[in-house]
Amino acid sequence: MLNNVISMHSPTTASLFSGYVKKEVKDVFIVQSVSGVFPAKHAASCLLQPEIDDKVLLSMTDGELYILAILEKSSPKSKLKFKGDVCLESDAGLSLSSAKALQLTSLQSVSQIAPEINALSKKHSLTTEQLSAHSQKMTVKSEQVQAHVKELHGMFERVYQKADQVIRWVETIETLNIGNWVHNIKGTLNSRAQNQVITAKSDIKVDAERIHMG
């Protein structure tokens, strides 16, 4: 029984030393140390990707050499590299902050799921081949809106509009297909045209206190 017990203070074959990355060949790094040049694997716990001329911490364990950490960077640029799916989970808040640009890139898709999403910027640009928006209620507030559209198609059950002034230019033809058309005008209705045709299938009624023609 006692022969199977290993003392906590027994010597191990593991050793730590430093070296410099000289080359990377298919996830294997060629590292130069004071003892020579060795191939080393990237330890799973070292999230920072080693780069050429980086000073790294090496560990020899069970005959395998591993890069445990990046001690000194050869350049100010760093890269985190993972194998497989990655999940960042926090019981509290999670914040990403950048003094310059912050870029999210995916070769497939990017998803956002939250009870509330807020975006605040001085300038916001959106470029897409196809855009779809679905909402139970939408509110848009702006001091000025400009829209340049080649074709606009809209289908509404009810349309309510209120404005102080409405000015519209139609260069060629405007066509209205309406069941019933009612105009309630407080002031004056002024209609001017080079030629004007009014046609009715049954009756035309003009009712006023005075009618001036000609």
C-alpha cells in the first residue's frame, strides 16, 4: 500500500525557462533558448498568440515542451487565438473599451439578443444588400430626414398625417385610385391647369351661394 503513495515534495521532471520564438510551422513554434533550438506547442491556457521574436515562458513536462506565457512582445500588436467555440460568461457586467477603433468581423453571422439594446454615436452608417425590420411599435424622431429611393412601395391599413406645410413636385404623372375622396378645406381651394377635364358617369353637382364662370 505505501509503495503507491507519492510524496507531495517528490521531484518532478517539469522545468521552466525562457526563449524566443523564431518560426511557426503548423501550430508548432520553433523556439531558441540558451540551451538550443526546440519545437514547442502552444499551451491551451496561454490565450495570447505567440509571434516571431516574442519572449516566451517555456515548460518541459513529460518530454513535451509548451509555451505557457508571453513574457515580452516584440511588437505592440497582440492577438488572442482560440481553438473551437468560445464562450465569455460573466455573473456581473462585461465591458469592451477601445481608445481607437473597435471592429467585429464574422464570416457567417453576428447576433444580438438582449431585453434592451442602445446605440449612441455622432455618425451612424449602415450599408447592406437587403434590410428587414420587424417591430410591434416604432417611433422615429429627427429634425431632418432625406430619402433617395428609386422605387417606393407601401401597403398601409390606415395613414394619419399632420403637417404645417406640404409641398410636392411630380414631374410627369400622378395617379390616384380611390373609393371616395373627401376634401375639407377651411380657406380657399385653388386649382390651376393648362387644360382641365372633369368627367362623371352619373351626376355633377356644384352648390354655392354664388357661382362665377368665365
